[in-house]
Amino acid sequence: MLEAASSQFHNAVVQLIALNPGMELNTAGLDEEKEVRNGQVVTPPPEENEEDEN
């Protein structure tokens, strides 16, 4: 399941790049495990990750 999610995430990134050929998109730091909080890409706190896995 993780492999499928990773593949879908990568596919979405490639589509964004293809749809914006004249733009240089910053993809550094992109990760399917991270989320946006207060306008920043961050790793969720461990307690939230553990709840999602159970």
C-alpha cells in the first residue's frame, strides 16, 4: 500500500511539472509523509503518525 501511495505521489509531482513547463517548481523537500502547517512543509508529530497507522 505504501508503494502505491508513493507511486501516486510521484505521478502527481510529475504532472505538476508537465502542466507548468515555463515554471521552475521547487520540488526539494517534497515527501508523501509530510504535510503543510502554517505555510510550511513539515513532518507531522510522532503521535499523529502512530494514530494513522493503528
